[in-house]
Amino acid sequence: MTDNFGLFNRGKNKDKKEDRNSKRKDRRDHRIEKIKVLTDKAVAVAQKRKWLVFLIGIGLIAYFVISTGGFSTILQLLKFKR
């Protein structure tokens, strides 16, 4: 009968439960914050890549137009239509 049926440990158990619950909440909040930071970074990288693709596309179009004779062929096509 030394444990007294848990009558004298009630306050300690509540403190332990509160500590555990607060630690769980802190871990959960940290994980959520980490996920939010990663998604923000992914969105920023995607936007940067989008502009990079646009610039590469414009560069390729400019290269093909210049390598085929520039705008002179386009101007000749317009002159024939008149």
C-alpha cells in the first residue's frame, strides 16, 4: 500500500500530460511551418523557371528567324500579297 492508489501523484501526472501535449503541439506547428516554407520555395522556383522557359523560347524563335534570313523573307512574302 505504498502507492496510495495514485492519490498523491495527480498533480504531477497533469503536469506531465500538459508538457507532453505542449511538446506535441510544438512539433506539429514546426512541421506545418516547415511544409509552408517548402511550398513557398517551390512556388518561387516554378515562377523563376516559367520566365526562364519564356526567355529560352524567345531566344530560339529569334535564332530561327535570323538564321533563315532575318525579316527579309517575311517582307518579301508581304510584298507578294499586295
